[in-house]
Amino acid sequence: MTATQSESAHAKINLYLHVTGRRADGYHLLDSVAVFAGAADVLEVEVAQARGAALDLRIDGMFGAGLRGDDATNLVIRAADALRARAGAGADALPSLAAVLHKDLPVASGIGGGSADAAAALRSVMKSWDMTVPRAELVEIATSLGADVPVCLDQVPTRMSGIGEILRPAPVLPQCGMMLVNCGMSVSTPAVFRARQGGFRPAPDLPARWETLSQMVETLSELSNDLEDAACAVCPTIREVLSVMRAAPGCRFARMSGSGATCFALFDSPQAAELAQDAVARPGWWVWAGDLYRDGRAA
């Protein structure tokens, strides 16, 4: 069994998000292209001497304070619990684990931070316990933890549909830079869906690849985030964030990600995104700029 594992949990960005329907159980059906930014939490998992497959979690980092003392709902612990349950009676022979989550992504912010942490936990715990889980079963476990967890397993550009569990290759992306801005306010996803008005929107036809950023921006301009207006009603500061980002030097496109409140902007290069940070920064806002993360590496 591997002694120590370190996994990055990268921010998930929805380039667009169409609400395409609603299931009988109340879950909304979505269509989106998810990409991953270089910004990330980091989960470190170390094998302990004790047996019994328990996981002791410590949280630090810029946004760690808001998650401490919430073990019952923490997705890292729930992910380990799910794998322990799969081990059944054999769990008693597995070593306990000591984990540290360096939480540097904003919480409840529309970039899948908790889901990425859960996916990182699934990867690291499986390695720590030398556990092999068939892909279909792993996706099922991930879906039970949250709709965004399956897409965070591989952290590559992906087209996601259903409630998030149907995953297909995304169009090939052009080179570009990205900026993320969060106004410092958490936004409740259920509250956004309750505030949402209007019907459903079909899933679009997408090209196999975007050769240039201009082509990608042209496509995205014809699409939408169907939750953006509702999120702005819940948190009006999102509109200010978008206005500031669109006015930033070199910004080619800006939109809210997920159910908010984090917004993203696209630039010609990571360097262009980084140069625009000072024009966007405001007291209390979290700002990150840099490269995308795809195919398991920085682009």
C-alpha cells in the first residue's frame, strides 16, 4: 500500500450551462462543457499505523476555516466512507488514513471545489488502499457524492449532461488564458434554482474543436448560463463582477460559472490574464489568473 498520496483538486469551470429538463424526482437535467483551471485545492493522504480504514481529516488554507468541524457533510470524508463501505468486511484490515486538505478555492462558489475535493479523495484513497474499482462503479460512487463529482475524476475538458453523470469528450480547446473572480459571497445552489425563471433550453450542437479563441468565443456567445440571471437576483454583486471583468484589458469573454458566484474571463494567453489582475482586484474579492489544466497537466 502506498504511504503518501498528494492530489490536486482543480477548479471546474462551466463554459456554458443549459438547463435542458427536469426529472420526475426533481433533479434538473443539464448540458455543459466543463474545463479546469490551474487554481486548485490540494489533498494529502498518508497511511497511518492503525487499522480500520478510518480517515482523520485536517483542513487548512485560505478558505479552510469555513469547513472545519463539519465532518458529517465533508465530501472528502464521505468519499472515504463510500470506499470503506465498498470494502465490506475487508475494511477492518485496511490501514487508517491521515489527510490534510489545503483549501484554497472559495466555498459554495460555482467552481466545484467540494466536488473536486471529493474526486481527489476517491483517487488518493483508492491508491492508498491499493483498491481497484471498475470505472462504471466509480462513476456511480462519485454521482452519489454529488452531481459534479464524476466530471472531476479525470479533470479534463468534458461535455457533461444528465444530472452530471453522462460524460463525453469536449471540443478540443484553443490556447488561451483564464481569470477567475469571486466576490466573497457564498451562493446556495438550491436558492438559485428556486429563483430561476423560464423554461428549458436544448443542448447545442458543438464543433469537434475550436481552432482559435475567437471561434470558441463566437460559439459561447450564442450559448448561455441559464442560472446566471437567477444567481444575480440572489447575489447582485455578481453583475458588478462581470462588468469589471468585461472591462479588463484583454478580456475576450466573461460569464458566471455553475450556480455562482465565481465568474470567469477568457484571454488570449495566461500572461494576458495575469496582467489584467490589478484592473479587476477589489477589497474582499478572490482573483486568480493563469492557464487551463487539461489532460492531467497545465495547458
